[in-house]
Amino acid sequence: MTRIGRVERTTKESKVLVEIDLDGTGTTEIATGVPFYDHMLDSFGKHGAFDLTVRASGDVHIDVHHTVEDVAIVLGQAIRQALGDKQGIRRFGDAWIPMDEALAQAVVDVSGRPYTVHTGEPDVMQGFVVGGHYPTVLNRHVFESLAFHGHLALHVRVLDGRDPHHVTEAEYKAVARALRAAVEPDARITGIASTKGTL
């Protein structure tokens, strides 16, 4: 079974291509025009063991918001496409990731019902910009867009942390690890992991 999603999206604000192989080895090719976001998406692919290609161009001269959010939208769509009918997957996944002083937890249900809970980021995240270009206030936008368009229930909690870089990286890695666990095939499940018979 090939579980690859490939989605392109073009608007007046951005042009985005995402390709993801859920059964990859963590090979990534990322270019969004937002260096720290590239770093986070690279981590997402590596720690999710997803082969991930992201190519995006957008109006970053105005603000990186459009490009960052649009990439998350397309990534969610590509994940949903790659999952197909979701037969035989574990469905649920969770991960705890430390990054020095930071600790983040992510829990995923590939439920078909989009929902996001994002809590615990320190107040400094509301006004901090990593590398002079990535506002950490966008983290919630990324996770909400990913969950909505991927049809995921996603909970992300920050339990500790003071460095916005570390907090953000712990969150992205936790989401990647939790999603990796949730989409993995389970040999004991022959159909859909739901009493409803559909996800």
C-alpha cells in the first residue's frame, strides 16, 4: 500500500506544494522562504519518519503569516489524502518531547473530526520572533490549520519552557512523533479502528 499525498495550492498570497510519504524514512526537502519554519518542518519530517517535500513561495516581504499558515493547510490536506480510508491504522498517538528546559506533549486522534487544543506556552511566545522572521504566535495557527485540514483531533500542551525556540521545537517534534504513532499500521486491526466503521 502506498500512502503518499501530494497537494498544490495557489492563491494571491502564496504558492505551495507539499508531498508526504507516511511510510518514509525521514528524507526531507524543505524550502518555504522562512528559515526557522524550514527547520521546524525538517524536524517534523525527520521525527515523524515521513518523506516530506515542501516548496512554497509567498508574500514574505509583507509578513510570513500567509506562507506559514498556507503551508500548514496544504500539509494537512496532503496527510489526509495519504491516509486514504484509514484502514488498519492505530488511530491514536501521543508523544512527550523534551528540548533542554522545554517539555511538550502532543496527542493525536485521526478521528475525521477536526479539533485543536493548544495550551501552556509561556507569555513571551506572544511577542517573540525567532531569527527575526518567525513569530512564535503562529504556532497555534500552524497546529489549528494542520488539524482542521488533516481532519485530526490534536492536543498540544507545553508543560515547561522559557526559550521560545526550544518550546516551539519541542511542540513540532511532539506533533510529529504523535502523528507517526497514530498513522502507523497495526497488524491486529484489519479494518477501521472505530465502532462506527468509518473515520
